[in-house]
Amino acid sequence: MADNFPGRNRPGPERVEAWDWRQSERIYGFSSSEDQAHVPQPQAITFDLDLHWSRGGYRPSLFAETDEASAAYLDTLIATELIVLPAATVSGIPIVQYDFLRALARHNGCELETFRRRLQWDSGSFYHLVEDLCEKELIFRLPCRPLSDRSDLFYFCDTGVLHRLFNPKWSLTGQGAKNFAKSWEGFVVRTIWRTFGDTADVCAWRQNDRDEIDLVVRLPESGDCWAIEIGIGNDKRPASGFWVGVRALGATHLRVIHRGLVDRSGQCERVTLSQFLTDRLEGL
């Protein structure tokens, strides 16, 4: 249905991934001097994780001189090179590309089946397209357990692209708070998931609409189970439903990822994403 997509929303030379963050990362470029014009030279360029979340990982966006230049690059990418969708579903429902992408963005962090029902698409057309969107790394899927009637959640891989598909007024007016919170949640989920590697068993935990954990990571070799709560604010604390999940799962490592101060007191450590990545690099 959606074969031979020419989209480029995938890891590669043009995109920096958040899990590669280092406090003193060096990204190689080229010297401008004539005698070394074609010799790669280290340039001390670092990136801020909050800026990466805001602008996404494409280099022309992430390292743009201004937010306006970043936005212009992403708008052109979305309009011309990001992805090509089929013209219609198998049942004949027309697919208007930009409208579909905006609807996909508005449902970022939702269950796939919820989005399908909103579109009123047949399951075959919808999930065929979802497979292609995942393969092209426009979105990724996060299993939702333990309830068997819950479909996977989905999140955008590049949050810069996601934010340009939101209503542009939201950033100026403060609207769309829930959408940006889900964007941050997906950004953190994908970054942490990658740091644990392919052998980790990763999911969201939902017992009902109240008792939930944003991210659960089980490590088969060690038997460790990480329960991770994610908040876009600077004073996130685990809700009562988090502790219900911790007990049900027998979680061994508890973390809150927020944007505030690092607090290692109590049963559940509260850290920033950068501190979490640093801890992982140091084997903590």
C-alpha cells in the first residue's frame, strides 16, 4: 500500500540522536582554511537536550542559528521530503497528506486503535501504513501491558517535525500543553529505550485509566525491572497509580524523569534526562 517511500526521517548523517548526547560531545565538520579544506576537523559543538527536543535531531534544524531558521528547514522538509503517503485507503477513503500528518501529530502518545477509529479506516489499510511509518522512523510503537484490549501507543521519532505539525500558535500562546507533554514523554521514552539496548523488554504499563507507569524496562539477563515516570515540568512526583504498578511488577529501580532538580532521596530518584544518561554511561 505504501511501498517505496522516499522519506528520509531516519537516523543517518543528517540527524543527531538524543541518546548520543554527551556533556562534551564533539561533532566533526570541515575546516575552512585552504590547506585543510577537505580534512575533517573537530568542532566543539554541543547540543542541549531541551533544544534537541524542541527542534528535533536534523542537523540543519538542531544547529540552526535561530529558531526561525530551524522552523523554516523543518517546514520545507515536511512539505517536500519527509514522507509520501498513498492517495487512498483500500476502501477508497482519500488520504490528504498534510491533513493526515497533522492528525497523526495531534494523536501522538495515543493508542493506535484509538487513532484508527477516529480516522474511520479499515484495519488493513491503517496498520499497513503504520508498519511503513515505523520502518521509515516517522513514528515508533510502544507496547501497552498488561491489558490485552489495549493497542500499542505511538510516538513521533523526531519531535522537531512533530512540533511543526502542531498549531504554530501553541508555542506563542501556551496552548496545547497536553500535546507538548506527550511530545516530551515520547522523546524521553525513545531516548531511554535506546540506552538499554535491543535485548530489553520495554512497554508502558496500564492497569486502568488511573494506575499506570509511563515506561517499564525489564532486563532479562539481570532480572532488573525499571519503572520510570516522565513529566515535562520541574517538580514531577510519582502518583499513587505509579506505586500500584511498582508493586504489581516487583520493580527494582524507580525513577522520575523531569526537568527540575536532581533528588536522590526517598524510594524513587528524581533526575533530569541528562543526569539519567550520565548515570547510564557510568553504569549506575
